[in-house]
Amino acid sequence: MKKVFGFIIITLCLPTIWWIGTNIRTELNTAQAHEEQIEGTIDVPEVQVQLPVTLIDQNGQTFSEEYVEWRQPLTLQEIPQIAQEIFIASEDADFYEHIGFDLSAIIRAVVANSNANATSQGGSTITQQLVRMRYLSDEKTYERKLTELFYAYELEKKYDKDAILTMYLNESYFSNQVYGIGSAATFYFQKSIQDLSIAEIAFISAIPNNPSLYNPLKNFDETKARQERLLDTLAASGAITKEDATSYKAAPIILNVKNKMQSYPMYSTYVLQELRWLVAEKEGYKDRLQNTQSEEEKKSIQTQLDNRLNTLFQNGLTIYTALDPAKQDHDEQQMTAILGTGELQAAGAVINNTSREIISLYAGKNYEKFDYHRAFQGPRQPGSAFKPLAVYAPFFETSTHTPDSIVNGGSFCVGSFCPQNYGGYKYGDVTIRTAFRNSYNTSALRLFNAVGVETAFSYLDRFHFRSIVAKDHTYAASLGGLTYGVTALELADAYSSFIDGSYVLAHSIRKVTANDGTVLYSWDSERDQIWSPKTVKYMRELLAEVVTNGTGQGVYNNSNYVGAKTGTTNDYRDYWLAGLNDQYTAAVWLGYDKPQPMEKLEAYKIHHKLFNVLLE
């Protein structure tokens, strides 16, 4: 009878046993699937976060920052021990003991959640929190929790505890787009974390537990209350004494919130463009672009360069520049004041004669960052300001003539190109000195014809005029007649060759470093000797005479030397002045964004006034 009864019981239990077995297999298969998925997809710790790009002026001061999220990663050795202890004591006391998850904590959470009939309690270790920050959502489901455990276990296999703690402290969210405890120190107190007091460290350590609730800019009192609880936790763990905790609680917390640096947008906008050129040159993109005729391939190369720059920005950069903030301030304020109201605009560039660095740029009044930058993005016809580079210097370089040699100033044509002098005047034989000082067009064309178009351009091509094209190789170039023109920066850059005959591309960037200080890029400093000492001597004489007794009258400077050349285009649509003194080389353009005649402005010599500002 007992056997029969037992058989019946066993028979009745078979469906239950089958059901339990099926569910166990299902759970095992689910777990195995999760594990296979994780092993196939997890790639720790490669997480794409954008670090700041910081621009430094010549005095070593930050003047501009590019970032969406404020991040300043630190090594564990750079993070004070007390900060590490706060997070371990408050978030994961058994951090150095578990394998990525704490089974007892999970059981407690399951019991609590079962009682509450919800999945609300956490029980997460620091490793699990790191996994959630990096790879998963904050969704509170058991499936997500199971995935989290596998990820945490994988992290623990790949990295030691110190590495995981470092990642955690650098990636925790401290509200207000601030990530990492080092970033929190500089954002909320404008001090490095090593310079914070224990009270201040505990204060920022209160934020990540609930970045919305403990946002100190909105909920200071709540953040302070949690800071005090953290200090009590430290005292309970023996990291500090109760007396110390009481003392730290009483210490005043005075926030000194960091503002994003965005000074001198006229300069910083150019620096970021120059960075593109620098990377293109150093990593071969420039040569590849020059050596292909395929538009499709050029587009592909540009895309590759874009991706390379995005990677650099993602990793964070420090760009050391030649910006002279006092000079930039002076030039911006004075030039804007001279231009006054209305639509009249200007562009200007200043180069240090000794270093050949760009120390100041003027992009136009009412300029905002990444707007149209007239100093390097606005090529315009240079008029007679181009003659020293295209005509006179090549002429002296290729002949034995001097400024006192004779040239005719009467009518002259090359083919159908028959320019006139200003006012339609015709002159007989005059010295080159006179023709230069008074900007005679027919004399300039005669000298250009003697040099030859291609010979003249063999000198011009050694500069960096980015908008000069093959079809500019005509006689009109002798008078600044170009397809697109030149920019103020390009003209100042080329005029720097009249300092001593040598030339190197003027630059704003001194060096570019990675976050660890490794130098990634810098410009070559070797100079090309373009003009002989004889040519330099003659050109400096002629430029000086323009200022003292020619079209440059109105240029004033206290320097021992000042020389310049004016330029005016057809219908007075552009006014130019380019030249140098003992300290600076500069160029200025004056006009309207939509060209229009400006003959009525000629007598006011506004471009002379602007040029004086640049040479001050």
C-alpha cells in the first residue's frame, strides 16, 4: 500500500519537477546567452568621452576652453586618500574583497524588493556602479541587474581594484555636466583636489549619490547635510575621529564656481583652424590633397582629416599659443571704436618680428566665435599693397637696379591689359623710388614685364596665399588683380619677409600637447631665405618713404623704423595698408562685406588710423 501511495505521489510530482527543470534550463540558457553576448560585445574600458580642449596664451594663462562636459581625469595617486576612503566607506565597504558584486547585498536587496513588491533597492558595488555609468541604463529590472553582474565580473577579471576605483572616481557624475572628482574640485572651488580641505572634499563627494538632489548650485543645504553624513561615516569607519568630523562639519563651504573660458574669440577661432592645417601637414593629409585630382578622393581625405581631429578633440588637448592678451584687447577696442556704427568693417593681423608669431587678430566689429572671420577667411583684392611682393622685390632680386634707377610712368600695355595711373595721369621717366612712393601703375607693370610673370610667381608661391590660383598668373597680378584676392593675415605674413629677407609661415600655435603633457604637434621653425640683403635694404627704404612722403602719410609710430604700402582697388571698394616697424609686421583691410564704392572715405584715412593701432 505504501509503495502504491508513493508511486502516486511521485507521479503527481512529475509535472512540478518537469516545470522546475524547464525553468532552471531556461534561466541557465538566459544566463549563458547573457555571458556569450557580453563576451562578444563588451570592450572595457574603451568609453568615448570628450575631454576639454584648452587654449593657453603667451603668458601661460587659459583664455579659451572647448568642451560640453567638464572632465579632468586624475591618476589614483593624485586623488587624496581621504577622498578614496569616503567613497569606499559610503558606497562599497567590501570593495577590496568582492569579485565585482556583493552577494549578501544582493540578497538583502532582493528581500527588500520582494517585501515592497517592486525592484527599488540597489545593493550595487562600486564596480557595478561603474558598469552602469559606462554601459547600461538605470532601469531597475532584474534582467538589467543580471547583465550588470556579468559586466562587473568581466571588469574585475580585466582590471585590478585600483584601476577600477580610478575609473569610478574619474567618471562619476558630479552634476552640472561635471564628471570626475578632480573636475568637481576645479569646477566648484577652482582649486585642484590636492588643495581642497577635507570638508571640501567631503562636500563634493556628496554629489554623485544623487546629482539632482545634491546639486550644490540649486540644493546647497541638501548637499551640506549629506556631506555631514559622509563625515559621520568616515568617523564610524575609523578613518577620522569624531572630534575631527565635528570640526570638518563646522568648516564653512564657500563655492567659487568656474565659468567656461571663452575670451578672445577672434583669436581662438583662428587657432582652431590653424590646428587643422597643422595636423594636415604633420600627418600627410596636406600632401595627399595636393597630389590628387579626384574630387571624390579629396572629399574622402577631408573626411579622414575630420575624423582624426574629432579623435584628438575627444582625447583632450592643450594648445599653447602666441596670443598677447593685452595687445589683442587694445586692438579690438581701438579698431572697433574707429569703425564706429554702421556696416563698415575691417580685418587686421599683427605678427611679432622676432618670433614670427601671430600675436593679435581682428576679425571685424561685433564678432562672435565661429562667425565669418575676415582676417583669414575673407580674401579681397589687395590693389597696390601687392606690388612690393609681386613686382618690386622680385625686380631687385633679379636685376642690378636700385631705387634710383629710372622707369617710365607713361602709358603702357601688355596685350589688351592697359592700366592707368591714379587720376589718369601720365608721367615721363621717374626713379623707381618715385614710382613706388606714388604708386604709379604703369611703372609697376613695366617692371613686372621685365621680371616675367612666372619668375614673379616663383617668389609669390613661396608664401602661403591660399586663394591664389593658376589663372592668377597674368599681368593683372602686378597691380593686385587676382581672382579671389588675399587676406589681411596672408598679406602681413608675406610682408614679414621684409624684416630681414627670411620667411617662415607665421603661426599662432606654439605647441599642442596631450593631457599627459606629451607634445603632439608643433610648427617647423626653419626659415626660407627669400630676399637678399640688398633687396631687403631697398624695399625697407621704399616702404619708409611711402610713410614719410607718399600715400602712407598719416601712419605714425614711435618706432625707429616704420614702412608701409597702401592699396586701393577699383571704385574704391577696398582700402589696404601693410607694413612693419621694429617690433611688428601688420596688415589691415577696410571695406564692406558686400563691396561698395568708398571714395568719400579716402580723405578720412580710416585705414591709416587702423594700421596705427596695429603697430602700437
